[in-house]
Amino acid sequence: MTITNEDNMELMARYEDNHFDLAIVDPPYGIRIQQSGGTPTHLGFKNYKKKEWDNEIPNKEYFKQLFRVSKNQIIWGGNYFVEHLSKGFMGWIVWDKGQKLTMSDGELAYSSFNKALRIKVLNRCKIGEFGGNIHPTQKPVKLYEWLLMNYAKEGDKILDTHLGSGSIALACHNLGYDLTACELDAEYYNAAMKRLKQHQQQLTMF
């Protein structure tokens, strides 16, 4: 497992075409989640520091490089990036968050797989498992485990260009996948690495 604190464009530039079997990424949606009145930064259990990472979506070059270095992709928030995605693929994924609150009932992910649309129901309260809530768009470890079990094959090399809370790192560790990932924000990177280390230590105790 290789996780770095760097810009994802620098990371991808080091790899040849199709190096990774599957990229599972969660880029900024460009909806200003930490500054919008419609999406509060105080979620009842966590105050998140205001940051500007969600002010805009990644540019065209990011998606060009993502598709270059990976054979298949799962891209959370795909509905925000349709101008950059391949046309005609049917394999969308829906995370049903299992609660009807003021926030969205679910999230969409584009996938390059020519498979039927799939819906995973997983209550949003699972987000804080395995280390608490450290990122405003954090997703559950069990959601990433479900993605890996349904879309990855044994021995696949996995890429994540926006590590965030590190949930995918915990899932890859649990299921034995080789992950390469990066996070630009040093605070999120350090928190994710601490979370991963604590998780690994807890597993070795049992």
C-alpha cells in the first residue's frame, strides 16, 4: 500500500498507461459543501474546518490522466462530471444512505463497467465507524468493501486520487488489495494515516 501527501496529477504522471486495474475516486463535486447554507458544516456530531477544496470540479486534464492510468473507473459524484465521462455506459452505482434527512438521500457513482445499475443501501450512520468522522464527504468503509467485492478481482491494483478520510485504505487493507493513493491536504492526509494505523494495530490485537 502506497499513500502519499501530494497532488494527484504528480502521482498519475509517474505511471504508465493502464497501470492500475481499477480507480475508485471521490473528487470534489464543486458544490462548496463546507460553505453552502444548504449543506451545513455542523452535522450534529462534527464541526469541520471551512476549506475551499470543493469550490470547483477537477479539470479535463485530470480525467484524461485518470482514464489513461486505469483500466476501469468508479467515480463518485459522476453526475457532476458528465462532460468528462464516456458516453453509453450503463453501470451507474447508487449509494442509498438509508435515512431521509435534510441532506441528500444518496449519491451516484459513474462506473466504466457495462453492468446493470446497482443500488447499495447502507445507513449513513456507518460513516463514523473505524475511527470517527474526519472529513465532510467521508464514506463508510463498508461501502468501499462492497465496491471491491463486486467490481474488483483478486490481485487488482487499486488507485484513489482523493484519499480524504482514508476509508478506501481501510477497506483495501481488510480485503488484501494493493492500493496506491494520495491526498493533497496535509491535515486530511495525517488524519487518514493515523486512522489507518490505528485500524491496523487493532486488527493485530485480535
